[in-house]
Amino acid sequence: MSETAVASFKPFTRPQMAQRAAADIPEGWYVNLGIGIPTMISDYVPAGREVIFHSENGVLGMGPAPEKDKIEPWLINAGKQYVTMLPGGSFCHHADSFSMIRGGHLDLCVLGAFQVADNGDIANWATSENDTAPAVGGAMDLAAGAKRLWVLMEHTTKDGSSKLVTKCSYPLTAPGAVKRIYTNLATIDVTDRGFVVLGMAPGLSLEDLQARTDAKLHLPA
């Protein structure tokens, strides 16, 4: 990798990652946002577009995060973050919420992940007591029940290891489920060819991106 490429490289920030994903969600979709970076997506839905956000603890119709002086302490999402409700929003029993998920009523779920393989396998939980997700939880239901699964995550770990791999080493949440990935370096579709790069961070070449990715990358046909 050249020094010039390194100097000009500018990764997307987490808000920018969320904004890119939000811009791609069509009008009228019902969407579940996983814990972590994905919850930021509700803050960046384009003005005038209706997207109905769902949380597995029984909330439907969430809006953006509240301002600090307008927090309702009893209104939270599945990640225990404070949320707002849009007009027409509703609450339901936890079991009814999972009936929506398992019944295939969600158009999209966006999850964080430890790893995604180029065949669409996702691993977003671990068995170590030191990890923040020590059990699979509702992610398994969401990955299997939603019509589409996108992932929003950093491209590499803190030590520089790629999270986009040929085979997941973490326990799987679901096999072959992921359709699209948004990272701080790129937007990538999961296809029959493997990872297809739709766009990259400013100043980053495909060669630079491949150097940070274990699995083979492709350009659109």
C-alpha cells in the first residue's frame, strides 16, 4: 500500500455509516435495528420518507433518539437506549413482537456483527464472558425471520483483523442470510459471486480495501 493512499484515506464515521444505510431503506418498509451502530439509523431517515422501526421488546413506530432534555425514561428499545415514538406508533406484548419477526412481517433487519462470510453467513454473538453479546438472543430469530438482512459494522477489529471473511470462526447466528454490508470503508453486496463492492470511503482504492479484507472482493459486473 502506498504512502499516498494511506495519507488520503478517510474512513466513514459511524453517523455516516448509519446515514448511508438509512438512505437505502425504501418508503414504507418495516425495519428492526439491532443493538449497537444500527440503532443510529433511525436518526438519519431522509425527510418525508416513512420507515416504521420495530424493536423486539414490543415497540413499533420508533423515531429518532430523544434530545437530552426530552427523555421519557420508560420508553426504550431492546438495547435499553432511550427512543421516541412517531405518530401512529404502538406497543405490544413481547410474544406478539416476536410473532411479527417469526411471521416474516419485517422487510429488513440491520444487525451488527463480529464476522460476515462471503456466502452470507453471519456471526454476531460469542460464548466468552468478556464479549458484549454472550448469547445469541433475538438475533437468530431476526436473521431467519426478516425478509432481508443487512449488517452495519466496522470493517476490521481493533487489532486490524478483517471482519469480512471466507469462513466465520465465531459461532454462527444464521447461515447465508446477509444481503448487504455497510462498513466504515465500503458498501458491499453479498452475491453468488461473493462480496461485490458498491462504493468505498474517500481516497480508498479497491487494492487498499482488499488489503484490509480476508475474502476476495469483486466489482459489479
